[in-house]
Amino acid sequence: MKESEKERDVIIETVSRVMVPFIQLFALYVIIHGTGGPGGGFQGGVVFASAFILYVIAFDLSGGRGRFPESANTLLSSFGLYIYAGIGLLSIIFTSGAIQYLNYGFIPFTSHFEENRALGMDFVEMGIGITVMAIIASIFFDLAHKEEKDGERGKEESR
Amino acid sequence: MKNIKVTALALITLLCALFVYVAEDIPVFGDPNAAPIKYVELFSIDADQGDGRLDQNLIPQQLTKRLLERGFPPPTRVEKIPGIQGEWNAFITKEEPHYAKEEKYYFIKREGNHLKVYRYAFVVRWIEKGLQETAVPNMVTYGLADYRGYDTLGETTVIFTAGVSVILLLRRRSRL
């Protein structure tokens, strides 16, 4: 659809253009500080997805989809789960004698067992964050897309 | 009709009274030393022969017998809580792959002529051992991602499934 049909608001567009990178930075901060302080993968992922939602509300849907295309969205939504399950598989591989699925301490990131557990938790939080971000964005884009498309179809038929 | 209303009112009043009666036993919110948060009472045994043995760090036979009868693991060591008269911690040994195999499990307290035996709640171990075992200061995160890692993997899968079903139902136009 043409851009001119949509009513544009300068204030909203400028403010959200400034806000979006800071929201994304805050989301990354929340994900990274999931182990050291308050935060976590679920919360950070939702905050990250809310940046896309703000962009779509302020600008338009096709522009938002252009920034975050469907292929990347689908890829990321399973990539996070792969990270999570892959960390578990790594711990199986490194403890081939006694199988300890999701016991991150046995993965040799560092020489300390406890530090390994902390680092494994970091990676797991990142995986959760990626999956949640991609899924929330995907659900929002799909729901929004259908409405707009129905409207288009209705207009085409009426013509 | 009027009878039903009166009966309903009486029933509600009864329920409220019952609730107040039960709520008397519920500990104050946020009290860290409340009994259900810290330990669960198991049973009590007579103090006459057990007390002296416990002070010498020996396990009374009656205690082991009663625990085995009820299906609990028998204690391997008893230790007096320093500074408090008449309270002991009992330890069990567990099969853990990396950490010390001994774990604080029972709490024994003298009350009058009886020795009351409690089992520590899981929360106690969670709070006391978590930082030491995982090197993560955030109590919620080491629960979420480490102790309950399987659970979180399942939660993430649930979110993933929700997203995939929305894609399948609503995204008609393009491929996955």
C-alpha cells in the first residue's frame, strides 16, 4: 500500500526512531545480566520484541518486516532452542561416562566447575532470549499482517 | 426461596469461620523462620535415652529405626548446633557426582520430654548452597536455568510451539 494513505505523525515517528535502539540496548542488558543481577532471558526477549512492535506501530508493517524479515525470524525462533539443547548435548558429550544432561559444570569453558555452571547459564539465557524475541515478534507480525491483508482484499473486491 | 438464602448465608458464614480458623496457623507472610518454610515435622521420640547420645554426636537407635520405618534415609552423622541448647542437625550421605556427598537433612529439637524430628525444607539447601555451587548470585536464575533446567527447556519449547502454531494458522500467504 502507498505510504501517503497512512496519516503520519512527526512527533511519534521521531520519538520512536530515537527510542528503538535504546530499548534494544536495554533488552540486551537485561539478557546479559540474567545471572549477575535481576533479569533473564524471558524478560529480555519480550523487551526486545517490544522494540519491533513500537517500530511497526509508529511507522508501518512492511517497513518493520523489511527490518526483520520472515526468513530471519523463523531461523532465530528455532536457533535459540538449538543453543539451549546444544549446551545440554555438549554436557552429554563431555561427560560420556556419566551422562549429565544440562549439567553445565562439565563443559570446559574454564577450569572451575562453578564458573562453568555460571557460563553455561549465561548461554542458556541467551538462547531463551533469542527464542522469546523471535516468537513474540512473529506472533505480532502475523496477527497484524492478516488484518491489513483482509482490508486490502475487501477494497480490491469493492473496486 | 427465603430458606435457600438463609442456608447459603449460613454456609458462607461457616466457610468464613473455617477459613479464619485455618488461617490462624498460616505463618505471617515473609517470615523467614516460619516452620513450613524452614522444616517439616516428621515425628517425635522419647527423650530419655536419646538426649545424652545426641550430645556425644551419636545417633540413637530408636531414631534410625523410626526413620527407616517411614522410608527416610538414615542419618550418618549428628552435630550440635553451636550456641543453642537442645538442637541438633543430622546429616545424610547422597550420591552426587561432583560435590560433597554429605547433606544437612534432619533437624532435631528437644521439647520437654520429647525429641521432635524435623526434615529441612528444600528451600534451606537452595539458599545456603546455591551461590557456592553455581557461582551465580541471583537466586532466581540459578533455580531457573540450573536446578530446574529441564523445566525451563520445556517452557521455551511451549513458547516455540505457540509461535509455530500461530504461523501455521495465520500465515497463509508465504512459506514457513
